[in-house]
Amino acid sequence: MSTLTITNISVYIPDHRITVDELFTSIPVASIPSFTGGDGDYLQYLKSDLGYSSIRTAGKLKDTDLLIGAADQLFDLDIVAPEDIDFLFMAQESDVIQKENSGQFLQMEFDMNRAKIMTISGHHCANVDAAIYMANCVAKSDLSIEKVLIAGVVSIPSAEKRMVGSYGVLGDAATCILLERNATSGFELVYTHMVSLGLLHEIDLTKDVSLLLCKYYTLCLTELMEKSGFSDKDIDHIIIQNANTALINQCISAVDLNTAKVFSDNLNTYGHLDSIDLPLNMRDLMKKGINDGAHILTFGSGINGSFIASIFKYSA
Amino acid sequence: MSTLTITNISVYIPDHRITVDELFTSIPVASIPSFTGGDGDYLQYLKSDLGYSSIRTAGKLKDTDLLIGAADQLFDLDIVAPEDIDFLFMAQESDVIQKENSGQFLQMEFDMNRAKIMTISGHHCANVDAAIYMANCVAKSDLSIEKVLIAGVVSIPSAEKRMVGSYGVLGDAATCILLERNATSGFELVYTHMVSLGLLHEIDLTKDVSLLLCKYYTLCLTELMEKSGFSDKDIDHIIIQNANTALINQCISAVDLNTAKVFSDNLNTYGHLDSIDLPLNMRDLMKKGINDGAHILTFGSGINGSFIASIFKYSA
């Protein structure tokens, strides 16, 4: 088998909560997303339209604490020893982490001495999606790679940086995803399609780019279905980010996929956990129960014009 | 053919020069690397031991100007159209570039509309080495990928950040590397070996880590030779970084490779151009003349404990 199977996913979400009211009062008025007009409107929008009451944030914990929390959760299962990890991918944007060289840090903390390290960035909230694709590319090209860990942490440095316009409010978390060769149960990557829109390189949350996003969401999904040869009847579950679903659900419908398949349990629970929404939703969908042989379509986008859609096959 | 061949390398080095004397007087005394004692010692060391008189810096140019300069150089050759690039890798540490989302920026500037974008970071001065490996992994796993561009830019934000202890003084530059499938001439990647030393995650230039570095330089080179099955007689040229050669040359000798094969033309010419030393030296070695079928060993290291050694085969 030339691809890897995601056999275990840990997600560490800090206990500390901050209500959207608290969050809202802690940012300067000038930093409040301007698209809705007055302050009260945006707060109301976060509560009513996006359904947030509170989000989880690191509080007194450091980014490295979150990362260690996620790695502890995984290694404590005793299904893999840190020294057996062949490759460690960090899925990481530099502006959501404080610790530099977090891959080397994790390697040292857990004695992952054999691991080669690679940091995948540039896709913002789709970095984990990109890392899963890259981990499979490496595994396909080097058959000696048996066990891969993908790690990521999100620890947003200020309250105002948590507001992603009308899309969502960012919470903090960390993840560790174990991928293994020749595993019999878990998520196996079938196909990934990536699209990039250079025009969005200059991120400006005050601009309404919904029409452009709609075009590229649809393009990415359409091309995924064409290239993979899959259609709605082959897809059992859909995973999207835990943020504003209005636009993406429209696009899912537009490509003849059924939005009833979208996993929505975590939509308003913790906040939008950047690219950690993906492993969180995969883990919780698995906990809830996935049929053997089911196919899961995942879609992630980054604020800079990154769109990554994948299909996984689940084996129980 | 499942691997890619590096068919063209552009390196954009700005004209602006700064002498090491000028550089030295522009940084606070407290920021002068302390390993040699007084200020005068370090300046003398840079001039006599490392042989620097001046380095190239961006001057009034922005990081994006350098990047555009490198891409213009490559695309002006008319050997590839931007719209034919399937994949764009940015080899990039966030602290040596000012423009965020530089991959999307480059995509937009040059209409590389089909390109998927991936940013490889975390190896500091060995990021280009890592990106070449990853580009080949992607190409091996997806045979539809024909043309890949690796781009990188180094634009150091302050004079004091140019001083890498006793290792070198960083200059500014940008590169574009074209990799093509089924090409008949250029550098084809034969093998890459990566080693990572987690202990160095906390970069501290005041600590002397030469013994550790020596151990890991040697380990990385030894394992490369063992795993690839190559020995000194098979290697025609060696490319290292344009910085302090004392330690790496010792290690090259220690693994029975001949240091006379080290390409040294650019050692003191422009400064240490971060991970752009590799494409610069590959380009200039090629200009100087490489025999058909020759093998080139390259070695790059990152300040955070990254060590990447590769073997390339050159076809004329």
C-alpha cells in the first residue's frame, strides 16, 4: 500500500473559555470588522448568525503547552513510540505560534530522534489539509517511511486577531495526527485537489470577496469530483471548517453534493480552530460512527486564497 | 522518469553593497557576537578568517523586488511560460521575508494560474534543499506534474540579524529554480538524506555548539553515503554553503570525501545567502562546466539543527 492511513487523531483544546462579549470588549473599536456597520451589529452577528457564545483560548497556557498536550494524548495511548516516528510534519503558520522551530522542540521533548522534520505553511486554515497531502506524497516516494506524525498548534496572539471578518472567531488548540503504512483501520487519502487564488495574497478583511470565494470554492469542489471520478452518491460525509457555513453550503449544493451530509456537531462549540477544525471533525465524526468503506469529503480554505478538497476512505 | 530535473536556475543578487566595516558600525555593541571577546576581534575575524570585504544587500529594493527579479530572469528565457507551472514551492522562513503569502503574490504577478502552491519552511538556511526534496516527492506521487518552480527570497530585516556568529554574514537574494519531468539536461536528484537535532530548537548564537554540529554534519554525510551506496570516487563536486568552511571541511574529510572537490568560487563574494547559496553554487558550477554524468554532493544546514545532504546527477 503506497498511501498512509490516519489511524489516530488527538486534539488538545484548552479548558479556558472567553465569551464573545468579553472578547468583544477587549478589542479597540477600530479593529471591529466594519462590514456590518456598528459595533453592536457585529457582536449580535457573532451570537445569532454564527451561534457563538464562547470560544476556547489558551488562557495562561503557552503554545508549547498545547502542543505537548496533544502529543501526550497521542503517545499515552501506547500505540506508537515517539522513537518510531519516521517523519514529523508541522502544519503551521508562523503568526499563530510563538515558539520558533516547534518541530525541533517537539522532537526534543518526546525523543523523536529518528524523525525527519518538515514544516508546511502558507495555507493558513488549510495547513493541516496540505500536510496530509504532503505526508502521503513523501510516503509514496519513499517506501521506508512507515509512521508519520502531523502536528499543529494555534495560539492566537491577540483578541483582535481572532476576528476573521464574517467567517468566524478563532480559538486555540493543538493536534497530533498519526499516519501509518499498512494499517487496516482509519482514514486513507484517496485524492486531494488544491486551487490557489493569487489575487488574495494581500489579506483585507474589510473587502467583501464572497463572489470570488464562491467561484473558487465551487471550482475546487467541481474539479475534485471530476478528477477523482466521485459523485454525490459516493460521498457519505462532508467535513468543512467550524465557521460560517453560508457560502460553503451554497457551493456544496451548487456542485450537487448534499449539504445534509455536512458534519456540524462542532460548528459553534470551541470557535474556529484554524486548520485544526479538520482533525477535530475527523476525530468526532469517527467517534460518532462511520460505516466501514464510507467516503468522506473534506474542504478547507485559507484566508490567502488557498482551497484544498480531499476525499478519504474510512475503514472501521 | 519519476523524478524531476533541475533545468534552469536564476539567482537575483542586488547590486547594493555594504562593507563589513559599515555593517559592523551600524549594530549595537551588545549585539556583536560575543564568542571572540572584543568588537575589533569579530570585525577582524569577518575580514581575515571568513574573507568578507562586503556583502550584497537589498538596499532600497523590497523583498518582492528581489523575488520579481529572479522570476523575470527565469521567465525572460522563454523556456517555460508561467501558466505552464503545475506547482510552485516557496522555500521560505518567515523571518527573512517581509511579504506574507509570497507564493500567492508570485502567482498573481506572473499569472501562474494553474499552479498549486506549497510553502516549505523550518530548515532556515537549508529550506531550498528541503524544497527540492519535497518537489521530487510530489512529482513521484503525481505523474501529471510536469513543471515545478521553487522560489525563495532572503531579505534580512536588520543589520544585527545578518551576523550568524562565527558562521557567516547574511546577504540578500532571490532565486527561481525550474524543475521539469523528462528533461535531458540538468541536475537530477538521486538521493536526499535529512537529519534533525531537536536540541538546537532554541537558537543561541553565544553558545559554542561546534562539537554537536560536527557530530551531526558527519552523521548526515555518513548516512547519505551508506544509504545511497556512493563513495568518494563516485562524487565529482561538492557544494556547501558560502560561509565558514572550517567545520564542514573537517567533516567532509572525516567521511573520506575529498575537500578539493568543494566548489569555493562564491565563498566570500556576496555573503552567505541563506538557503540561496545552494542554487547560486549549482548555477555557477554549471556555468564553469560539469562533465556529463558527473555526480554532485550538496550539503546544507539550518541554524535550528537541520542537516540535509543530497546527491544529484548532472546531464550535459
